[in-house]
Amino acid sequence: MTGLRNYIRHTNQYISAEIEKFLIWRKQHISDRTFIIIVSIIIGIASGLAAAVLKSFVGYIDHFLNRGFQWEYRDYLFFIFPAVGILLTVLYVQRLQGGKLGRGISNILYTIVRKNSNVEKDKVYSHIITSGLTIGFGGSAGLEAPIVTTGSAIGSNIARKLKFDYQDKTALLAAGAAGGISAIFNSPIAGVLFAVEVLLREFSIPVIIPLLIASASASIVSRILYSEQLFYLITSDWKMEALPWYVLLGIIAGLLSVYVIRMSLRVEKMFMPKGRVYLKAIAGGLILGTFIFFLPPLYGEGYSTVESLLKNHYRELSDRSLYTEFRNNAWFNLVFAAVIVLVKVFATSVTVGAGGNGGIFAPSLFMGALTGYVFSHSLKLAGITDLNEANFIVAGMAGALSGILHAPLTAIFLIAEITGGYLLFVPLMIVSAGSYFISRYFEPWSIYTKQLAGKGRLLADKDKYILSSITVRDILEKDFMPLSPENKLGELVEKFSSSGKNIFPVLSPDGKLEGVIVADNIRAVLFNQNLYAETTVRDLMTQPPTILDIHSTMLAAMKKMDDEDVWYLPVSQNGIFAGFVSKSSLFTLYRKALKKERGEV
């Protein structure tokens, strides 16, 4: 084992040395702009391959469960399959991840803002494994959040290895996420828009290039490996007389979005207390299995149900359920679908809350499709109007996605791309905009940002966003002359005259900060030669109002400087004095970061 560790360490050292050589060569031969394009292509290809692996993994498990058990009572196994998937996921997380996985796109948002866009290396593969197990065994969630996390991890880690700065690292992180969405749906435009609307809170023109290139590269990989379209929409056009009904569907989708955002977080909170993770997984899995037993369409992502609705096969909703005798009753199918919409959010929240891994993206599309079906078909059965139900099904998908994610552009272009419904751009725009407006009115935060906002971990404006991207380490000033507490005033005067600084750290022999000397505070005695031999630094030093950790963000540092009305603050690393930070250095770096955000040279 020791030999293996040494081999791994030497291998890592060798790789790091080769990367350093490559980066020196790159600086001499490849421009920064060309290099980021090349890296974007690599990230896009890697994200596309990751999406293909995830889809294949889930498909293999699903095929095995549906074809591998030839037993008279096989359908009853679907009651326990979700619990098995969640339990396997929890087992993996506890044994191989130390109990930490970091689920959801909220974690990526937090990483961008508070962790310098450094996504953990294990997220390159851990979310593929855990989401594949959860959803392959029937967990009622989607693969999109895990593949976004995987793509983000790919982009972030490649950027970190190649020594990109924070802004470019964030752009490449988002490029990986765009590639993941592009590959999982075969929708390159939606991948770019998702990254812009959801991940990049402050968008600038230079960022768009890596996103476009990575998304296109991932889409090519996806089309080579999975050429089929996700859904097939048969439609000729939409009619003007249906316009008021699209407006009404947008309002309904917005109200549904508010319901989903609020209920999902409430249900997940029920599973938040730590401890008894295996018991929680089993209990949550059995609850989910009960939901699926009574409402089979809740099994898995639910895309097969959406496809059945688009083909006008409404009776298939109740297949493999206890209610097959009512499958020819149109009103029963409507009520059944409406119940599924309301319960889906519980099924998804239980899946994730019990320890499984998955996202809300696919459930949003699922609930939106069923809402569009219930809305349009009920109007038909009531004799009010005869609408093109397929059009309303896809419009409902766009409305739910727009309202729940607060991403209307992503919703419009994603639905147009995955259904081929480009003729429906106007209805999609109306429903998405209406849903987004209603959802934002009642819920200012999306489902991804609401939890962060509640914890005070989300930054809402550009100034805070940029300040949080700068760490104390980035502007640390180290060229200060240290003093000993036993130094005499005469020695202090000599150092003051030769250093040009007006602040000095007073350090113990082991490098710990004892206090500080500020020249302005001791000016009255500074040139009194009668005190040079008898007055010590210990007599003159003062305690700083606070000491910053080297990993603190400048947002926190600026707040402390303002609170204490000081221009300098000392910084420590593992208890040892590391230097000072000043407002002037902060402002200089802030201006540079702001210019880069705007795309200025």
C-alpha cells in the first residue's frame, strides 16, 4: 500500500511538472484567446462523453430491471426498486465519499460565489455513479442536475490544472455545464442559455465564446452516440384563436411553479436532520415505492409518459396500475394525471431527501407536460373548445421549466429543440413569460437559489459578486518589516525611516502576531529621543480589531474594515502572521475585475 501511495505521489508530481513545462511553452506559442477555445473544445467533448456514460448506465439498469425479472409478480418489485437504488447511493456516499456529495445546482452556484469556482475533483465521477443508481432503480428525479455538476467539475478542474484565473475558470466551469445540458438533451442552444441564465449571474460577452464552443462540441459527441430526438411533436402550426388559452396556461404553469418551489423545500427539510442515514434511505425509498405503486408514472424520469401524451396515447397513463379497468374513461385519466402532477413534487423531494441523487429539471418537464394535457383535454371534454393538445403539452413543459428554474429563455429553446416544435415559438414565449412573471411575483428566488437565499449565502448584486470572487490571498501584502515586542523605540524609528511603511507587525519568535504599530498613533513620541532607549515596542503596540484568515473573501474583509473604520488588517495562515491587506489594494484589484467582467482590456 505504501508503494502504491508513493507511485501515485510521484506520478502526480511528474504530471504537474509536465503541465508546468507545457504552460511555459503555451505562453510562447499560443495566445490566451486561442488557448481558451482549445480548452473549451476539450471540456465539451469530455462533458458529452460523461453524459453518454450516464445515459448508458441508467439505460442498462432500467433494461435489466424491466427485462431481467421474468416472474409472475415482477411488477411488485417496483415497489422496492427505488429503495434499493437510494440505499446503494447512500452506501456509496457514506463509504467512498465520507458522507459528503454536494447535491444539486445550488451547490455549483455556491461554489462559483464562495469557493472561487473550485469544484471538488470527485464530482467528475461521483454524480454519474450516484444519480445512475438512484434514477436507474426508479428514483423520481432527473439526470440533468447531476450532469450539470459533472460538466462543471470537468470544466473547473481542467481550468485549475491549467492555471486559469477566476474569471476564465468560472467561464470554463459554465462551459462544462452547458456541454452537459447540450449532450443530455441534444440541445446546444439550450445548453448555452442554461449556463447564462442559471449559473452566470453576471454575463459578459467574452464568456459566450467558451460556452458556444463547449456546447457545440458536446452536442456533436451526443449526436454521434445518441442520434435520436428525445420527443417527437407532430404539429403544423398554432392558431390565433388559441392565444387566450396559452395566456391562461402560462398563469396556471406559474402557480404550479410556486407550488413546486415551496413544497419541494418543505419536504426535503423533513429529511434534513443528520444521522441514521441508512434508516432514512430505507424509509424514504419505501415511501417513494408506495407512491409509485399507486401512481406508476412517477417511476424514473417520466419521459416515456410525456412521449405517450404527445402520441395521443392517454390511456397508457394507467398502465401497470391498479386502475386499468378505468383506462377508457377520459375523465378518470384527467383526474389521474392531475393527481400525478401534485404528487410528483413529493416523489422527487423524497428521492433526494432520503439520500438519492437527482434533479428537478426532468420532473419540471414531466409536470408541465401533464398540466398542458389536463388543461387542454379538460376544455375539450367540457365542450368549451377543441385545442391542439400536443401543442399545449409542450407549451406546458416550457411554462413549468421557466417558472420553476426562473429560466424562460432556456425553457423556450430547450422545448423547441427537443421536440422540433420551432413553429411554436410564439406560444412557447407567451407561456414561458407568463409563468416566469407569476412565479417571480410570488417567489423572488428560483428553486436553485431559494435555499441559498434563506441561508444568506447568495449574493444578489455585481459588487458583492466581484468582491466575493477575490480572496485575501489575492491581495496580500507581505513586504512589511517585522518587529519584536522587546525592540526599543530607537530601533523602530530606524525601521520606520527606511521602510516607507506606516504600519508594522509585532511578532513573537514563532511568527505569531502579538500586536501592530501604527505610526500615526505614536507620532507624539516617535521623535522624542529621550524615550528611544527606555521605551519598547510592547509599550506602544496595539491590538488589531480583528485578524483575517488567508482564505477569507474580500467581501468579508471589506465589511470588517468598514465596521472597524480601518485601512489595514492583518492576515494569518494557520495561526502564523502572513501579511496585511489594505483597502487601496482591494480597490485596485476590484477595478481590474470589473473591467474584465465588462470585457474591457
